[in-house]
Amino acid sequence: MDTDALVLVAPRRLERRRLRVPDVGEDDAVVRVEACGLCGTDHEQYTGTLPLPFAFVPGHETVGTVTAIGDMAARRWGVEPGDRIAVEVFQSCRECAPCRAGEYRRCIRHGLRDMYGATSVERAPGLWGGYAGHQYLSRDTMLHRVPGNLDPVTATVFNPLGAGIRWAVTVPGTREGDVVAVLGPGIRGLCATAAAKDAGAGFVMVTGVGPRDAPRLAIASQFGADAVCDVTSDDPVDVLRDGAGCLADVVVDVTAKAPEALAQAVALARPGGTVVVAGTRGVAETPGFHPDHVVYKELRLVGALGVDAPAYAQALDVLASRRYPFDTLPRRVASLGETETLLQAMAGETDVPPPVHGVVVPDA
């Protein structure tokens, strides 16, 4: 059997191809892709901001139904044909020291080299991403069963919400009553807001920039924000002090291509506070950032890359609880034929405002 897939052969060159769906062995599986969420990485791969030296099937936030699975894989993962699952981006050999410590993002066998949505189409069987009717799952795949009350499109939020939980709670050690500032009101910023509030944060502020972010800031309260700030018109430090009465215990910077955000994060953090940097700048410059302020405030500055299995599992539980309206996020769902236009919108290259959440549904 063959399946349709989109192959990114070069920046801005998505080709639709028919790829062979492989037969499975004892220790692997195939999933029919029902939905694949999009994030900044997707449109940066498409535009060439994050180029790869080979053609590949993008898509790393896959939700789908198992269509074929080997006996060993079924026992290891605890799933069977017909089960709906969410697929993690990183693979794990489960044997090396980082994997045994739960840090499989740094797996010696895999790591960043063969993440889902970033592996050469020439590597058999080629179906290594979610922009396709089917996706192959190797023996080292990490996956989660999707709760029965979640539709596939909403379930794709497992990825950004898992990131929000890890970046806004696990990494900084957010505690009940903490004051948290989240820089960036995109899907991951809203997810970080909900995660912090769900962990018991006493006050959460979300920042954005200008008219593009205004609709996102307008819905932030639905995800737990106590205050919002457009940094083009208001000083975020003043807004935070007015609302919370103090500076932030935790600042989570999920902005992308916003080099000045690091200075804002340092300014928002209280002495002895924690700043989590999870958004990439794309440049070396950091306007307004003075390292001495990190020293004077005795700040803990922590980088965060990716998510782990406990955060993904918790994310699916939060989604299933319906405590936050992730099912009604402003989103745009695209078929394979519409994916390129959606990626262009998410990159800010069209007159149509980018959605908070973009999703590819191959059968749409």
C-alpha cells in the first residue's frame, strides 16, 4: 500500500509524493496520521531558517491510529491496532546513560540526529514525519495513548502543552503561590500560562508585542492569565508590579526571533528568581541585556529544549480534563494540499494573520 506524503526537498519546495507504507516486523509499527500540529520549527524548516541538508517529510506533533504493530512493540508500548496515540518527537534507545536518566533528548544513539519530522526520506522507509497519510514508528519510538474523549486535532496540543508544563513548571520548580511571567502569547506561551496556573501559581502575566499579538492576549485569561501586557505600549515591569505587587519568581521566555526579550526577562525576575529561556533568537545580539544584572540579582538562568514523557502524559491528562478551552483555540486546519499556504501564513508571509494553532489533517 502507498500513502500520500509531503516532502520538503529544499526551502519553500514541498513535493507531494506517493511513498510505500512498510510491512511491520516484531518491534515496530505504522500509524495512520489523523492530525499533525505545527509550531515555529515547521515554518522555519519550510522557509530555510532551519535548513536540513536532505529531503524529508516534516511534522513532529503526530496524533493517529495504529494500523499495524508487531507483537514485541505492542507489549512494550501497551497499544494495539485501532488505538489512538500521540507520538513524541525524540526517540530513545532506553539503554544509554542519558536515556536511563530520563534525558532521552540527549540519547547517544538518536538525539537530534533522527527526530521525527527531521529525518531523510532516503532512510527507509521514508515515512518519518506527520505530513503524510501514514507514519512509521521505529522500535525506539516514545508514544502515549490518547484519552478517549479527545478528538485528534485537540490532541495535537499534547506537544506544546507538554512543553509548557516542562518549561514553566518542571524546569524552574514552580511552586504554589509563585508569581510567573510568560513572554510570548503564542500556542506555547498560552500553554505555559495554563501549566503555571495548573501548578498553583498565584499570579501569571503574559506579554505580547503589538497588533499581531492583541487577539492572543485577549484570550490569555481563558488559560489562566491574571494580567497581560503589550510591551510596545506598557512597561511589563510596571504592569507586573501593579498586578502582583512584586517581581516574578519565575520568568518563562518562549518568544521566537525576539532578541530583546532576554533583557525583559531579567528585568521582570525578582532577586534570586529563575529565568527559563525556551525560545530561540536566531541571532547572537541581545539588545538591552546586561550580564551584570544576572549577577546582582543572583538569578538562575536556565535553557530548556524539548519535552519529556512525564510532561507529555500530564499534558494529555490536562487536555482530557477540559479545564482550559484548548479545543476552541483560534486555529487553522489544512489538508496536505493546503499545508504550504498555512506554513506561509504562520511565517507571517501572507495578508492572513497567523493562527494561534496550525494543524495538518492529511484526510481533510
